[in-house]
Amino acid sequence: MATGKINVSVENIFPLIKKFLYSDHEIFLRELVSNATDATLKLKHLTSIGEAKVEYGNPMIEIKVDKEGKKIHVIDQGIGMTEDEVKKYINELAFSGAEEFLNKYEDGAKESGIIGHFGLGFYSAFMVADQVEINTKSFKEDAEAVHWSCDGSPNFTLEPGSRQERGTEIILHIAEDSTEFLEDSRINQLLNKYNKFMPIPIKFGTKTETLPKPEDAKEDDPAPTQEVDNIINNPNPAWTKQPADLEDKDYKEFYRELYPMQFEEPLFNIHLNVDYPFNLTGILYFPKLTNDLNVQKDRIQLYQNQVFVTDNVEGIVPEFLTMLRGVIDSPDIPLNVSRSYLQADGAVKKISSYITRKVADKLNSLFKNNREEFEQKWNDIKIVIEYGMLSEDKFYEKADKFALYPTVDGAYYTFEELQEKIKENQTDKDDKLVVLYASDKVAQHSYIEAAKAKGYEVLLMDSPIIAHLMQKLETSKEKLSFARVDADHLDNLIKKEDAQISKLSDEEKETLKKNLEEVITDKSYTVQLEAMDSDASPFIITEPEFMRRMKEMQQTGGGGMFAMGSMPDMYNLIVNTNHPLVGEILNTKTAKKRERLINQSIDLARLSKGLLKGEELTNFIKRSYEMVK
């Protein structure tokens, strides 16, 4: 029997491993199962090139929990180790030895799926165990079995072992502060989290399987059952296959496998598959999305060679796509490094650009091949597309061809189509194209109807980031402005050469304004007298486009240095000097009647704007009944 000290550069690395190596101790199982997978895949490669003269067979990895003995066993049927290899790979802390293997068999080993760089691998066992044993036997002829043991200090023992078949068994003697890992439910949870799609079958206990009834069985006879291995993983998940080998139902089944508690089906998927200049496979799904920007993120799972790493893919997937779901698998994404390093990494930048391009190309092909279906899905996907147009210039360039602008009447236009449709009617005297829009069809109904009466198209733009996107469109396209239908009266929104002439003299206007301001004491209203068509509303309440848009942008992030999100609402009260009612207000002899007419008119305008509430609404209803008696 040999004894000695593990060759490490500090007196005792184990307390460091336990405290600082990983913030989350649960990953010990991921590391050990990854090593077992590597050992199995190494054997597969060596048998395929004839270097290992053994039968590869159908190996599996087995996890056993001995609750009474406070032990966890991780057993593989892989390559195993000789005594010299144990000394080299375990005692010299040379990680999993995968890197050396990859270098030696450079030609074919990289395609074998060996994981190879999960940090300190085997030594993560000491985060949860106060003693670890290894029973191992190499695949090599005449190799003796070896037993290694260490109690969490640099001291180890190495002696002949009793293992009969090739492979390795790791035995963890679980420490008192980690007994949660002796619960079957906890191990099951970890295996499902990290190892659900590992390339080698993983057995954890057994399960009862119901068999078909024999043909001569009676109706009341129970169906026969049998105990079978409980294989917890799917070694061949959809993203590892070629798109040509998958049908639509396969993608939907895989979505249910990823998100078993998600009952809505995805709208469509994007299969990622590239091997140059980096390796990346995966499937992204567009789920039905709400207008809420906060609840959707962290649903994409990042894997490295089928081992789950994280569901925080910020920095790898462009931010606007973090609302999607699915899987990305790449051996080229560095692990266990800072977020700032990740964002500066060249390979990661290329991966992020590739994903952006693939998503844009998929959306473009959906738009071109089945526009009707694309229009039906628009409300469920627009938040991602609008967010992408705002945040990624390259995506904006592509999306400008397929992004849709729906009208309040349910027609859908690309920007080019919209421009063509409205340029004749909605170009103002300064040759600027004015796009009218509403954010709420019900609340802004009267304003929408007034615009439609003039033959104007009104878009329905109601996502939370639309103010930001309009700002971007206005700066990136020439002679364009967006205006919400209630931002001003229509003649001011789309100014033409032929301005209306007021029926009132300047003196009459001054008197009218004074009368109005005596009654209107609310400081949030600015009175403006405007000459409009006599059939336009007498009183219109508008919200200035610039101020309102800045407030909206402030509330969803950005929008300049002014804290407009917390500013009080400001309104313009536009009074149509050409309306008969306004003339009646001006010519009314009694102050009481004039006040009642003004209050009633303002309240009607506020009612159409959805601003009349509480006590003021009650008073308006009372006054209305008095007037119709």
C-alpha cells in the first residue's frame, strides 16, 4: 500500500474547494457525472479506432444513494484508471485529464463529445464529503484494480483494489452539513437539472412499468408490471440531431420535455447548427409573449456538450432574445468566468451575432412564405422584434423589411407599404410624413374616429417600448414624425397650407379666453383657441406628443436626463372658435349659464379622454340630469 501527500501548491486546498470553488455545492454531482461521461466517451473513441481491444457494449452511469451508510456512489463502465493514472490525474490535481486526451487524439476526439473542462471536476466531491474513495480498473489488459482514499486533508492512501470489471466507482462519505444530498428527491432534482440530456444513459434506481395485458386476460384483471431501470436522461435530445431528421411534432415534444409545466405550445422554432468558426447547436422557441418585459427572461438553457451550465444567458444571447426559450449548446463558451470577461470574449461575440442573424433570417422567411400566419402571430412576437430593432443595429436593418405596423382596423403594413399608402394624404406642408397612431382603441376612440373621417390611417401601437422605437424610426428615416391621435387637433398634427380662418375677432378671442380661465382652475390644463372646421368638436383635450412620449420612455428606461416619469400629466384644452357652442358661450348674458356651459363642455371632453372620475363624474351626471329636465 502506498501513502503520500497530494501534490498541491498550498498546504491544504480542500477548505478552499469547500468555501470558494463554487458558490453552489450542488454542482458536485454535475462534475462527477461529467467525469463519468468523459470516461465512457473516451472508451467509445478508443474502441472505434481499434486502440482498445474490448467490447464497448451499452454502458451506463449509475447513481446510488445509501442513506443509512451516508454514502453516494457514482459508477461508470468507462475507461478506468491504472495505478499510474490515479497518481497522475488524481494526486497531481491534473483536472479530469480530458485536455491531455483531446490533445493526443486531436483528429477524432473532439467529435466524440468529451466535455473536458469543468474546472476542478473530481475535487468538487470534497464540497459535500469528508471522505472520498475511488475504486477503479483500467480497460487495459493485465491492469490491476486500484483503490484510492482521502479524508479531505492532503493525505491519501493508494492500494490494490477489488473491482472486477473495467470502469470507476466514486464513493462519497457525506459530511454532516450536506446530508440533504442523501435524499432521493434531492438527487433526482439535481440529475434532472444538470444531467437531463447527458449523452450516456444515467440510471438512478428502478421504476415500475405497466405491460400490455395478455390477449386472453379478463377485463377486471390488473395489467402486468415489471421493474425496469430508471433512466433519468434523454441521451439524444432534439438539438443534437440534424434539422432534416426532425419534424414539427419532434420540436413540440422536445419543448414539452424542456418545460413540462408549460401548457401553451410555442409559435415556432429556430434550429441552430454551426461548426465554423465556432461550434454551436441548439433550438430556440418563440413562445406567446405578453407586453411585460420583466417576467419572461432566463428561460433559455445553456449547455456544454449536453451538460447543463446555466439559464442566465445574458451576454451570450443578445438581450432582446432572452425572452425566448430553448437550448444553446456550445463547447466554445468559456465557463465559470466573470460576466465582463464573457462579454469581451471574441467567440462569444461571434456566437451572439450568429444567433441574431439566424433569428432575423427565420422571421424574414416566415414573413415571406406565409404572411397571413405571420400577421396572426404578430401580437405574440412583436415585443421581441421591437426590442431587437431598438437594441441591435444589424437586426434593425433586417427587421425593417418584415416588422409590421397594424392599423386600428386590423390591416398590417410593412413600413414601406405604410409609407406608400399614406404619403399622399398624410404629408404636411413641410413635406414631412406624419404617421398617426393610437395606443388604446377604446380610450382614444373619438380621436380615432375624427382622424378616420378625414381619410387618415391610424396605427395601433400599444407595446411598452413603442415610444423608444418611434424615436429610433424618426432619427433613422428622413422627414418622418409619429403623432398620437390625441396629441393635438388634427389640423395641427398634419398641417396643410390652407389654414382655417376664425369666425371670432381678436377681441372676442381675448374675452372668450378670459371667460374660460375664470371657470377652469385646474392648473394641468393649458387653454388654446384654435380655428377648426365647424363640425369638429367644440372642446378637445390633447396631450403634447413630446412631453407624453418622454414620460413613457422614462418609465421603461431611457428617455434623456429629465425625470419626466414622475412629472404630473399636462394637457392642452383646445377650444374650436368656429363651433356654434363656443359662440353661444361667448354671447351668453348670464355668468351662471356661461359657467354651466363651460363646465359641461369641458367634462364632455374629459369624458371622451377617460379623465372624468370620482366626485367630478358624479357632479357631471347630476348637472346633465338638471339640464335635460
